Amino acid sequence: MFKGRAANKKKSEVLQGTLDLMILKTLQALGSLHGFGIARRLEQLSEEVLQLNEGTVYTSLLRLQQKGWTVSDWGTSENNRKAKFYSIHQARPQAAHERD
């Protein structure tokens, strides 16, 4: 029974990592998007094979932001609603005094 739980945890981690990479690739290709737009784009690209609820996407977006891979900013969506837009964090070179 323990082996099953370990296998399920490993599978869950792989799926989370895969979704994270898919989100990063989408943001790289399309630029800043809100969570709903990211979910719909991934579903569209998969020809509706993937059915993503926003909770799953927002969990990945939060994880990516906590790891420093993405940043977010509030804006207005295409239907004039307030939405959080996500983009890939652009690392800036550190000054010499910051590295020491």
C-alpha cells in the first residue's frame, strides 16, 4: 500500500512539473496573460484533450511565482474585468556589489 502512495505522489509531482512547463512555454510564446486565458490556451493547443480548471492553473502560477519564475500584475481583461496577469520574470544582471 505504501508503494502505491509513493507512486501517486511521484506521478502528481511529474504532472505538476509538466503543467508548470506548459504554462511557462505559453507565457514565453504569448507574453502576459491572466490565469483563465492560460487555461483556455492550453486546452486549445491540446485540442481539448486537457480540461483544466482554474484552480489547478492558479496553483501552478502561485508555485511558479514563489520560485521566482513568474511575476504578476493587476490589469483589465478583454471584457473589462479586473484580472491578475502573469509573465515570465526577466532576470536582471546583478551588480558586482550585490554578488559579493
